[in-house]
Amino acid sequence: MSRDRREDLLVTLPRHEAPVVLVDNASTDGTVAAVRAALPEVTVLLMERNVGSYARTVGVEHAGTEFVAFADDDSWWAPGDLARAAEIMRAHPRLAVLNARILVGPEERLDPVCAEMARSPLSGSDLPGPALLGFVACGAMVRTEAFLAAGGFDPVVRFPGEEERLSLDLAAAGRGMAYVDSVTVHHHPSTRRHAPEQRRTAIWRSRFLTALMRRPLAEVGRVIVEAVRTGAPERRGLLRALPDVPAALRRRRPVPPAVREQLRVLAESAA
């Protein structure tokens, strides 16, 4: 999945060790032509408009493979680790999402979210690592059947924060997610990124819409109150979510008690 990051793609795409499906979100910088000219072996799917992370769902459907590893235009899997991750997935049939260790930048510092995942208090003795109720899309491999059965990434949340709703639905279906430190993804963040305030706005838009689709109404109310109290970017996130509220309500299906219990355990651990 990419949009207007032609130069990043021309650097990262050759690093991938498996067939690549690039879903382009209506780039305007010549990405599609440049990739097709430089890397004709890459399958390029062109979206007519920016559909955010739903583009990944389109890519998974097109790939048709048992597993799909995600990478952003500024990330790639370490040599040999795609095959290693697939072996781990085959050995653990309940595992729907494997989250790799993510090393950031040329200095290869561990992404702080990986340390959090490694400390997960959730149980999952049949999984290859700490059990999760979330993941980071740029460093994850998914089991295609489980991913699509749970709806994939949806066109309502879009991006960023697209992992939360999918994770809740996978957990509700009894599927497993785990952090596996023995496989690695490299992430060199692009210089073409949203400003911090813009990202906060986008994250809170996604957080509200996900809550509306999957959380009890009381928790939806708490998300609204927290956003209002936190700051202007968060309040803008609520406002930007308004056009998608009808679609979110049509997809509303609150998670079952077992998943709410996992959310409670995580909240208490974070506190």
C-alpha cells in the first residue's frame, strides 16, 4: 500500500524476497509508471481514489496465497524472515497474525511498541510468542483465510489505526495474534509523513469509529469525552469522523464478553 512515495518504493521494493503486490492509492507523483518501468516483476494495482488501508485488503484478495506479509513503502522484511515467519504460521494453526520485531531507522532501534507487545499480559500457550490484541500492519504476516473471514481492513476506518477493529474481530472469532521476536522487519520512516498534529487527528478519527463499531456505547462516550478534553487535534478527529458515522453504525457489532475481558486485562496492565 502506498501513495505519493515513488522514491521510497524504488528503494524498498527490490529488498522483498517474495512476489510483491503493490496497491497504489491514486498517487499523483508518477509512482505507478516508475515502478512498472523499473520493476516489471511487481504486480501493481491502481486504486481510483485513496482508500487508505482498505488497499491492503484488495492486495490480499489479489494475492490468493496462504499467507500475506504486509510492508509499507518504507519497510521491508529481513533476509530469510518471510520464509521463517511462514514456517511459524504453519506450525501454529490458530495463529492469524504474526507481528515481527520492528527495527527503526539506520540505527536499527527497537520500535517501542515491540517492547510493549513483548510484555503482553494476555495468555495464549498455543502461540509462538506473547499473545496480542493488536498489531502493527507494516510488520505483520497474516493468514489469508482468517484475515478475509474477519473482514480485512475496512473502508470505514481506512488509516491510521486500522489494526484495532480487525484485531477485535479476529479475537472474537477465536483467532490468535502473537509477537515473535525471532523475525525482523526494518522500518525506515519516510520523510513524506504527516505532521504530528495531523496524525493525532487521524488516529482519533479511527479510534472513535472503531469504538462505534465494536465497543459498548458507554465506552464510545468515554472516547468522545477523552477526545474533547485532550486537545484540538483530537476534537478535529471526532469532526472528521462524522461523515463515516452512518457506515460505522451499519457495521456495529459489539465484541463479546471474552474480548472485553482481554481489553480489561490490557487496560489494567497499562495502568
